[in-house]
Amino acid sequence: MTKLSFSFLGKAVIIFVTILVIITIGGNIIIHYYPSSSGYYSYSVKISGLSDYSGSPVTQIVVPIPSIGNESIFADERFQYQDYGGWKSFLVDTEHGKMLTFQSNDANLADINAVYTKETDEYPDTEEINEDIFVPAGRSLLRTDNTTAGYSYIILPDDLRPLSNSSTPISVSIKLTVHGGTKFGKPDLDRECQIAIEEQITPGTTGIIPVEPQVYYRDSISEGFRPPEYRDKY
């Protein structure tokens, strides 16, 4: 009877150890061949067409920065004194909060193409992903029909002048993209979205220029980002 009990117990231990080894090996295989990775934020500023314009000896262009819950997504030092093809970036304090300035000391202006990234394991709630993610946001703008609307804005210097009557508009593209990373080798698309500002500034338009951020999503890594109404419809 004792031998039988010992034999049964020994077999149970062997089976348990075998199952544990299989689970461990299987888990390692899944992790190796289907790895998970952290997501990240990507904030890009692209302003093109500036070669058709002239400015003062010091030209400054000011743009909004992304924030969640009144806190900037990126640390201040990430923006400070970075060089981008003749432009230097740094933060400035405005009455509406911190904004990002690009400064050039060159008479021949070049396009701005700046990208900032940050890894993250913490993602904002879906309700926090909206047009107000850029600072400044939610300021009142008086429309022609005497109604008001929230808006972000950029600032172009008053002395930014087109070189000729055929100068092209200034193209502004500012994007915050939330990349969801991967889970077991598959993109985590539920956490992916993009808030984008796309504007064409006509020659001669300067000062505070309201811009309108839009929120986009995508259902496949091979697709581009699309408006939420397209996602709901299809």
C-alpha cells in the first residue's frame, strides 16, 4: 500500500513538472517569436514653403505642444535648444501656457522638419483624446456669425513676407501620434490614434493664426489614419 501511494505521488509530481516545463518553454517561444513592445508618442512639426519667404534677422515661428491633463507629454528639456536644419527649438511662456518656438538667424529660410518621440506604457483614456490635446486649446474665437469656438493657434511673425507674387502658401502639418506598440507580435490598434493640424497659410497672413486639430484612427497597420466617422460607418 505504501509503495502504491509513493508510486502514485511520484507520477503526479512528474506530470506536474512536465506540464510546468511545457508551459515555460511554450511561453518563452511565444515571447521570442511574438514579442510585445511598449507604445510611444510621436510629435512632429513640418512647416514647408518657407524658402519663398523672407523674415527679419531673427525669425520666430511658434506652435502648440501636446499635453494631457494640463501636463506636457514631453519633458521640457526634450524641446530645448534642438537644431533642425537652421532652426533652433525652445519653449516660451505665453498667456495660454507653454508653446514651442522655432528660431532662425538665417536670411534664407529653410523648411522646418522636427520630430520628438517618447516611449510609454501609460495611455490616455479615449475620452482624453480630443482636439484640446494641443496647448493652447479651448480659447474663444469670435466667428463671423458671432458665435465662439475653441481653437489652437500658431504664430507667424509680422515681418514674414513673400518674396514674390507667385510665392506658394505655407504648409503647416503638426501631428501627435499615439502608437499602441504590440501584443504578442500584433499591433495594439485599440490604442492608436492621431491628432493632426493641417493648414495652408496664404501669403501675407501673419500674427496669431487659429488652427483646427482633428482626431483620426485606423483599423489596420497598413492603413492610414481616418476620421472617427469613417471608422463608425465602416
